[in-house]
Amino acid sequence: MAATRSFRRLYLILLTALCFSQAFGQTNPVKESLRLDIQFGGRFIHRTPQPIKSDIDFLDYSHNGTGNNNYGVMSIGISLSPNERWTFVSELSMLSDLLPSHMQIAVVRQISSINPLWDLGIKGQVYLYPQYLDEFNQFHLKTDTTLIADLDHNYRQRTLFDMGISAMPFLKYKSKRLQATFASGIGLNSFIPFSEVITQKKANENFRREIRYKTQYGAALTSHTEIELTYQFYHNSDFDLGLLIQAEFLLSFRNLAYQRTIMTWTEETQTIDNIKPKNHFYSKSDLSGGLFLKF
């Protein structure tokens, strides 16, 4: 949660900077532009569950252990272009809980124009998005059969945040009404650490055991690709109105390493192990569409 709050502060600082830049940048209104957009779409996260082994793999419990997390997403974005070369983007997204839990800040730099229709450039961004791990205690319910494997009878769900940075060269086509951008590059991602506790006991005995999990940072190399299409269907001297479609794909091989501390109270012993599950294929896909208003 501390990482989320810090990211939100960074988001607000950039948003304020964009507003000031807009307020004091009116000396060149022809080249400067501000775009606001709202989008609705879906997010699809896949990570194939692995056979149960001696140590838990938290990523196996993506969406009740099916390996597929599917979410509806609403996004609000603001893009400021002080000139033809630079664009600063800030985006805030939320799932069905309507909490602003996905944030993105990007800087776009046009490097050169191939001809009047095609541009080359590069996009750098930092972002944070959530997903849910459901009923990870099922691992202990299936493996610790001689114990009451989890004394917490509540539904076990954990929000797992993924933070990443990426750099993507892009190719942009632009005509009077239609613009299409294809960007692809590499990045680094890491899941934000969290802690969980599993408390166990033997029925009708004093034996008790507590298992504490503390996940760790671990950077993973990712492939990041984005596609954006915009079509302007209305124009006047004050603003443009149009349709917007975006697609995003993140591919990687990832794991979630952790430290496990086991305390057996009857013997007053403590065992600490560092566990690093094997890397497995992981993907995130976003597809959304909506409207944009450009000044």
C-alpha cells in the first residue's frame, strides 16, 4: 500500500505540472494541444498454473487457480503536447471496485519524420496495475492434511501489484482524420512485496504452527507492445472529437520469490527458508475503446 500511495503522489505531481504547463503555455497555441480521453475495455492476465509441489507458488492462484484473470477496466487519460516533438501522458484506470489502482505516466518523443504521413519516435513510461490472488490457502488445505491447515475461515484474497518501466520505439501514421501508432520495446517489471500468515493446529491437541510469507522484489525482463488508433469525426476551431482504440500486450517469464518462516510453538523452533519458484510464461493483454476530446 505504501508503494501505491507513493505512485499516486507521483501521479498527482505530474498532473499538476501538466496543468501549469497548459496554463502558462498559451504563447504558442497553434502547436500546443491537450487531449482528454475516456475508455472502457477489458484486461486479460494469463499464467498457467503448475502442479502442486512442496512449496507454494502464489502465482498459481491467479483467479481461483485457473490462471486467467479477466477484468473490466475504465480509464481516464490526459495528454499534453507542448509542441510537435513532445507529448506527456498521464492515465488513471480502475476495475469494477472503482478504486484508482492502475496508474501510468509516459513521455513520448518524436525523433524524425520519414515523410508527411509517417513519424518515428520513442516512448518511455512507468506504470502500476493490480490483479487478484484468490484462495492461496488451498495449497495448505491440500498438502497439510494432518492439520487444521488454516484457522482463518475467511475468503482468502490478495491484491498483487505489478510495477514496470519500459522503453518502446514507435512508428506513427497520420492523415487528416486517422492516426495509427505501433510501439514495441522492452521493460523491467517487479511485483510489489506483500506479507501473509497461515496459522495451523492439530485437532484436540496443543500443537500449533504459524507460517509467515514475505515476498521479495525480483525484476523480470518484459516485452511490451502497444497499438493505438484514433479517428476524428468532428472538428471546429475550438476542439476535435473522435474515437479511440488501444491495445497493449505484455509478455514475460516470471516468478514470485519469497521468504518463509515456520514457527512450531510446541518446540519453540523457527525455520527460515528463501524460496524461488521457477519462471513460467506470463502475459497481460488490454483492449479498450472510447472517445477523445482534443483542444
